[in-house]
Amino acid sequence: MGDAPMDRYYRRDGPFLLRAARAHPGEAPSRWPDLAADSVDDLCTWVRQVWHGPIAAAIADASPSLATTLGNISDGTPPEAKVRRAATALVGYLLRATGRATPFGLFAGTAPGTFAPCGKIRWGHDHHTLVRPDAAWLEAVVAELEAVPAVVERLDVVANNRHRQRGDYLVLADGQSRIELAATAPVLTALHAAAAPTSSATVAERVRSAFPAASDHHVADLLSGLLAHGFLLSSLRPPSTAPDPLIHLRDELVRCRADEIGDAAAAAARVHAAAASPSVSPEDTGPAAVTRDLRLDCDVAVPERVGAAVEAGVTALLRLSPHPTGSPAWRRYYEAFVHRYGAAVLVPLLDAVDADMGVGYPPTFPGSLMPPRPDEPPQRDSRLLQLAQEAAATGTEEVVLDDAAIDRLAVAPLDPQRIPAHVEAAVRVRARSMEAIESGDFTLRIRPGQAAGTFTGRFSPWESDLAALYRRLPPATAGAVRAQLVFPARRPSADNVARTPRFLDDLVCLGEYPPEDDGLIRVEDLAVMADRDRLHLVHTPTRRLVEPQVVHALSLEHQAPPLARFLAQLPRGCLAQFDRVAWGAAADLAFLPRLRYGHTVLSPARWRLESDDLPPHGATPTEWRAGLERWCARWRVPRQVELAQGDQVLPLDLQEPAHTALLRRRLHQAGHVLLTEAEPDDARGWIQGRAHELAVPLVTATPPAPSPLGRTLVKTRDRDRGHLPADDDADWLYAKIYAHPERQNAILPQHLPALLAETGEPDWWFLRYRGPDDPDHLRLRLRVADGAHAGQVAAALGAWTRGLRRAGLSPRMSLDTYYPETGRYGQGTTLEAAEAVFVADSAAVVDRLRTGAGEGCPDAAATMAAMAAAFTGGWPAGLDWLIDQPAPAPARPPQRELQTATRALVDSGHGLLTDELHRALTHYGSLLRAGGGPPTDTVLTSLLHMHHIRALGVDRDSERTCRRLARHAALSQTARTREAAS
């Protein structure tokens, strides 16, 4: 068994982090109870036998209330129901202690590791415990102190940059809860005064100055209310990157002399006591006031061949992604953004995510109104279904993939510029010994992490080798600044996971009291822009690209505010998605086989158990276990499995009644469970059988995508942008005429002239359009002088559409706001020149439709060649451009007769453009070449794209065929010209 010889997209760049259970399997109980059948005395006896040692200490740290109950059981015999509940919980914790590698309290910890030519491991017993204040305890203490007006008077405060104004209200939403506050003048004054960190006394003085009638008591109540509801943030709150949050709080209390304030003295004393003895919880807050992380007494070096196999396995996983051009939600958002704003337009971040004024958030985000687009089942789904069916029918648990098989399963070849710049993989190593690894007798099982730091960041000190790796990671786009994104979690207790050192110089701070340094990037200074295939964040004061990064494993979907999730996901949203193997339509099958590539298990064997597969809820334990045995025999489920719950697993022995009792409880709660194959203990012999993962950061071997900032960018705000129908400042009236594509070819030449005559022959232009949420229609723009004139044109449009409806050509018409694509075509006189091209091209297309001259791809392709010539300054330059700027290949090569027809039209060079279109293109091209506008190559590509849409409709493959035909003609004519010259 070896690794396939494919090119690897990723390489290791330094160390890894070992995540491992403190206990080895030998520390598990030698006997498990029958939680349903054993007597209370038997259960109590079992509890007394196992309730001791480090595992008992770990359980006591994780659940003090359970530890108290178990201690009472050891000393006596509590009621039966309490004994059975406690014994059930103890079984779960014991399985977790020996079977799960995720660092948690004293159960599992971390140690740095390296890849080396020869492997070695030393496992000691002098593990080190790091104690930190619990985030929920810290939050409660801060809230208690912020409720004391005399304390507030001495603090610094800042307005929470997550709040937004909606009409007469201020809103603070985290995706699950929403706080609304009346936007009164005093409230707005206070928040404006605290736009940057300042003293609470200064804010109070501003409010009193603006409202002299307000008493000191009322002003104090105002500030306390703003703090209590989160609209103001105080300097008491430790940043999530604070090295020691308790010391931060203590120092801030010293600065404001909180111990001198009677109502705050008790809380301040608790903080001082906790800071003085961080390993001991204050008596009146209980043990939950601290959290513990375990640093393992372990030295580990893993052979280099494991690292090479990780690189190959990660590459294979990425190649199998069902979304090589981005997640469906982010592709949908990209399309909506480009449809609304166009490309190369800087849209302020807070405008873009505004559901009222912008495009809001992507699908699947809380509060998003954007409908998700269902994926069409690709061929990949049917091939995976075939693999699963064959495995189930033949009793095969493993399917071995090679490069050819992965190519067949891949949706499309990966674009190197869409490969994420860095990822992380949590890797289990299955091998009997270190010698077995060195000889190549091992397999890996990979769990993907979205970015370097996902699994390792929280456990990496600032001065560690991993921290140095984070600082040198490449960006996805050339020249981008990587910035650490920090924010409070929705639940205060989840901040225990989100607290990390500050690894990066630049910081995007959301909903936290910000530090005072030059590296702070304000969200108010960020803008979103689109290029040809993805979205970017731009820091508008410096015009730098910014790529925010989260360096912890907090769930962005469940614990991050929507804006934080948006910032973290945007730089990667339109890149290939690195995730577990997605089985698509086969995902709900009862059995899925193991997929292995070389040394790497890309997807373990998996069984889906439904509650309906087993006896009903009222069945006796004996009946239920008998049903489970029948199901296991039917589907050939092994005795040792893992119960998968999201990213967490619990090892189960399906012949142990205590374990199946946990399975039954989980199945009753969820309705179905997923069971995956488990490695036997001797398969982890190299690490004494311990549950473990190697968290390995990997960096792409491909260069970053080119920066889009070489072109002129346009900044826009939704509140100032667009031509509203019938507005006095609008130059164009924009109407959508809904019609089947075949009817459009009748409307344009036969009916549109009557509308133009009725409205005084204004300038006009059109496009055909078809969108995922908008059926086929014509987009018609008519120039208007002012609002009154627009009203007259709108009335004429209504009467004209009524005629179309009676003729059965169009069911409806709507007016909309016209947003010029200033990023794509320019602004000012440059945009006016572009619009002149739109007008001339529209008239030329309609005239050809009316006369029936030159329909089809050859005519469109030849016209594209002539447009390129006029735009670039002549036929030689235009033909060279077509040769140097090839479009993507169509599904099938153009037929020879089409090539011949196109070549003949291009060779003639006459009558392809009207005089008006030739003049408009020549003028527009010369303006752009003079500088100050968007890149000419990008503009000409867009003009040819729009001509195809006008002439032949929305058909990507047809457009590629036309571009290919134009290029063939250009190559032919250029070759013949050179041959004649020689």
C-alpha cells in the first residue's frame, strides 16, 4: 500500500500538534454494568470500583454536580433513579476519557510534535494543567460591575460596532437573539460620543451638554442601560486575545479604584482573589469559575512518510470536493452581488450585508432572505451511489481509489487559483508500532479543518513554532493582508474556545473593546468587491485587500454573529471547499463503504441506524438489544464502532449493555444515529492505544491568485446609487418585459419601434436576461429628461405592454432601479461612452433581426471581431487581441462549415458594424486607453459578452463557440497576412 503519484496541492510547513486522551484503554473499567438490569446495590458497587484516580478527577472538573452525586453513592445509597442517572452519565464520561482525543479539561490534552526521518515517542506522567477563568464566570462578574454607576463613571467605553440603525430603532442582533432600542436623540448622542474609545465621563458630559435638562441620575441610567444591553462596551471586558483575561480585569479594576466603591467591593475582591490564586475557584462562585487545559508530558516525532501521506490525502479530499468553485451559498451570493453592483465596485461592507439596502447575507445565514439554490445532482452522485450499492451487494467494506477513480468522481478539475491558501487536517494514525509506521504499514484517517489554526490555534502559545507558522501563512490573493478576526461568541461559555493569543499584526475586532494600536482594521473601513470569479474585502483608506482569519474551532454557524461569519468565510467562499467526503444522494443509505486512497482513509465505513429499524420505545431492554443484534447482523456491523455526533465521537462496544443503553438514549433523542468503524486498541499501539489526532497545518503549493486591485475601483453607497423610476435625477427609465426567448425575437423588431415612436425616439438599449430567481425577460433602458418625462414614458410603456399581452407575447412588465455597472465600464464621461456603445449595439442587433440578415454564430462571431477591431484601434490590433485573449473552450469544437462562414465574413470586413456602433466603440476604446478607467481587456470582454446576449441570448456555450470562431478567423487571417508579407 502506497501513496498515489499525483501532484500534491499542499505541503507541510513546520510542526503539528498532538491531541490525545490522557488515559489509555487499559484504564477503562474491566467490567461494565447493565444499566437497566443491575440492581441499585450492584450499580453502587460498580461506581465505587471505578470512581477513583485521574479519571475521577477529570470528571469532577467537568461536572462538579455529578461528582457530588457519585461521591454520595460511594458513601451511601441514594434513590434508585438518581443512581441510574449518575451511573449512565459516568459510563459516558468513562468512554469519553479513553476514546476521544478532543482536548477538554483533564480528559485530553495537547503536545507539540514534529515530522522526522525516524519516529520516536516518550509518554510521561508529569502533565501540566493550565488554569484560566471560565468565560461565563468572567462575563457574570463584569456584568455585575457594569451595573454599578460609580464604577461606570471611571471606565472607558466604546460603541459596539455590531449595532445598526433601522429607522427609529437601533438593533443589536447575533443571529439568534435581537435587541431593539429606540433611537432617541440622547442615545444617539451617547453612541456618537463613544464612536472611538473614550472615558465614560466624557460621554456623560456630551449628553449633558446636548440635553441640559437631563439630570445626572438620568444620564447615568442611560449609560448603564446601553452597557447592559450591549450597545456600549466597557474597558472591563478583556479582549479575546488578552494573554490573561483575569489580569486584564484586575488591572482595570485597580485603575478605576473599584475596591473603594461599596457596591463593587465584593466583586472586586473576588477578582483579586482569583487572580492571586488562579488554580482555586472563589468559594462563592464554585468550581465552574475556572477552566483547565492539559499540556501533555509527551515528546513525539512521527516519520516523514506520514507527513507525505497526509499531503496526498488532503489533496485527494480537495479533488473530491463537490464544490470546486465555492459553496453553493457563496456562489449564490456572488451572483446576487454582481447582479446588484457589478464588478470592481467597492461597496461598504455594512451596506452590502444590509438586508434592507444591500443584498443582505448569503443563504443559510440567520435572517437571510436569499433563497438557496438546490444543487443539481451531478454525475458524481450517481457514481458514488454505484460504489455504495456494489459494496452493499458484495459485502465489501472498502473501496480503494486511485487517481483515475478520483478523476471520475471529481465534479471538475481544480482551478489552481481556487485552491485554499492553507488548511488543517486532524489525522489519526493506525499502526501497531512506530517500527510499523517506518516500514510503511500504517493507515491514516483525516478530519478536515477549514484553515490553519482551526484545531491548533487555541493551544499554541504566542512564542511557539505553530504561532510562527500562522504569521508566515500565504494569502489566497496576492498582496492581501491577513488579519486575525476576533469576536465574542453568542454564548459566553463558548468564549473558552475562542480565546487565543494575538498571532497576527492586523486585527479585525467585532463586538469587542478594541486595542489601541496601528494594526486595528475597522469594519466601517471595509468594502466588498467582486472580480470575475470571487469576492474580496478591501480596506478603503489604504486600498489593501484584507483576508480575515479565525484561529480557533468555534462553530461559525452556531456561535458567531452573522457579520463575523461573513467576514471569516468571504475570502474562501468562492474557493474549492475542503470538507469531508460528501456522498450526495447516497448520504442517507444504511451503509456506506470505506473509501481509501493510498495510506489515507478518506471516508470510514459508516452505518445509519434509524429508530424505526429497531423495536419501539416501549420495548424492554432485552427486546431492544435483540433487535439491535438482528440489525447488526443484516448490515454486517462490527462489534466496535464509534457513535458520531457532529465532530465528536464516542466509542461503543455493541455487545456491552451499558454502551447500547447510551446508543438507545441517543437514538430516541435524535431519531437516527451514524455509526462509523472504530480502530481496535492494538491498531494504535504506536501511542499505547490512546485516542489521538495529529493536527497538521498545510500550505498550498500553488501561488496566490492575482490581485484585482490593478484596475480602477469605484466606491459606491446604496443610499446614493441608482436611477430610480420617475426620479428627477434619473437619466434612464428601466423596464423589464417578461417574455419567452422565442417571443423576444418578435417583440424587438416588430413591436419595439412603435414604443420608440410613441416616446419621441429617445436613446435606448436592451439586454436579454435569465436568472436563477428571475425568468426570461428583456431589460429595456430608455433615456428620460426628468421625472415628469419618465412618468410619460412609463405610461406609454404600460399601454405598449398591454398590447403585447393581448397579442400573447408578454404577460407582464415591471419598472426597477437602474444601477450602472461603473466598476465594469467606468464612470462619468467614460460611462457615457459605454452607454453610447450599448445604444448603438442594440439598434444594430434589432435592425438585423428586422431584416433577417446574418443570424447565428458566424454573424455574431464576425461582429465580435469587428467590435474588437474598432475598440482597439484597427483590424491588426483587434485580431491580435482575439488571439491573445482566448475564451474558455465550448463543450464541442465548432463545426468546420461554421468556421468557414465566419472566416469569410471577417475577411470581407464590410458591413459588420453600423457607422454609429463603429464610432461609439472607437471613442470608448480611445478614452480607456488614455487612462483613468477600467482595464481595456476586461471591458472588451464584457462588450463582446453583452453583444452575444443581445444577438443570440443567454447561452454560455454558444458564446464560447462564437468567441472560438472569431479567434479561428483571426488566426487564419493573421497567418495569411504574414505569409503574404514574407
